[in-house]
Amino acid sequence: MILAAETDFGLKLLQQPPVMQPSVVSPLSVLFALAMVQIGSKGNTKTQINNVISHGRSDENTIGYYSRLAKEVGKTGDDGLQSLVANGFFIKSSIILLAMLRKEESRQWLMKERSEVFFFRKLLKNSLYLEKKGVWKDKFSRKKSFMAKFFKTPQRTKRIRFMNAYNVRRSYTENDDMQVLSLAYTDPTYAMNIFLPKKRFGLRELLHNLNGTTIQNLLSQLKNTSVTITVPTMKLNKNVELKESLMAMGVIDLFSENADLSGITKTRNLKISDATHRALIEMNEELTTAAGATS
């Protein structure tokens, strides 16, 4: 479902200094938020966003593509598992939305299901929230978990609980730089794919050399293999300022006086003042909970 282009976007986002610190990021949340703004932008603002997320797609194709992707992400799985997807614009009460955003096709994209257009004074804000809970197809035994040091950096450690599974068959592959383990959920549509650098503390170097095609190729090479797994339990909740990262990726005018959002409103001098992303992931012996919000 997630193509190499979307994987590339996530990797480029992770490579930016504000994000590259120990963190958790939901690239899809950021993509959906940018796609909503892209539809209502014009000129160089649209071109810059388009180059980052749409790769030359027309507005019609962008609306159709991300609408289908949102629908796919929000499907209820075979086990009742469902993602929560919510989109909304927060706009100054004095701003008049142009008719193009009231067309049925745009309404389906901008106001689908849990989405709603809100009007607030002195605020222009897009918000997208994604949440997913997944139960492991093969749960870890709590009896086999143990406490040990986790190295955040060569100098910083923290004692945490590690999950273990000995001599089990799981989807696995590797190349010269990394090991890849895929842990299935009860919903076969989703899996936790773990990319572990073979070089200790080599994540930063690995990220700079990775691209979407490499990741997709590795995932296509996964094979049912006998492995012993040691994975840390985790609960990460991080807030990331996206403005600097998105500007480094080429989305510049959106945050400046040169912003052209005239496809949304006739109001001039409208720009996005800031962009914030918050994501969390909690993983234990029974399930994973992940969520991301971009505003």
C-alpha cells in the first residue's frame, strides 16, 4: 500500500536535524496534512509542496490518491482493527473559503467521516490524527522478558524491559548494512518492520544511505526464517517542530510572506506560521499502539 515515494518522504523527514534525534514520527500524518494544503495553494507554493509529496500529480490526481490512501488506512481489519483518521482546517472567522473547496470531490477529501471545518478567530491550522492499535499474531511471553541496559548513546543508558522469543520462525532478511525483521499482527494488512543497523550506533549513517526503493526491495525479500528475537518494550511520545525540516526539504514559501494560499481564500498575506508534529508508539508483549498528529 505504501509506495517507494511515500517511503522516500518518510526517510527524508527522518534525515532532517530536528527529527533525527531519538524520536517517533508518523510520515503519513505529515503527508496528509501537506496534501490538504497543497490542494488550496497556487504558484510557487504549490510547486514546492508538489515536488515534496505529489511528484507532479495534478490536483485531481492528488485528491484521488490521498483520498484512496486515507480510505485504505481507515479500513476496519479482519479482526476489527481500525485506524482513526481525522482531518480539519482551523481558519480565521473572517476568511471566506473559495467555492472550489466546496465541490463534492473536495468535500469528500477535506470533510470525510470524522473531518470537519472549524472556524476560529486568529488561527489557521490543519490538524490530522492517526491512531492504530495492533495485537501481535504471535504474542511474546512475559515470562521470557527481562530487564537490561538500553544504550541511547554510547554514553547514555537506561534499564528497560526486553521481549524475547527463542528459535521461532518469523519473516526476516538482511543485507551488508542491516537486519530486517517483520512482526505480524492479527490483521494481516499490517506488520511491524524493524530495521537494525549491523554497525552499532550506526543508525544515523544508515539513514543517510537509505531510500524508499531499498526498503521496498528488502521487504520483498522477507522469508520465513528461524530466529531468536530480543526487542525492547517501549513507550515514546515525542513532539517535533516541522517547519525547519519541511523548509530544508524545499517547502519554503508556505512559511513566508510569499505564501500563496489563494486557492483556499481570497484573503491575502495568508501563510502557515508553524508546523508541529506529535507522535507516540507503545509496544509490549501483546500489542502495539501508534498515533500521530500534525498541526
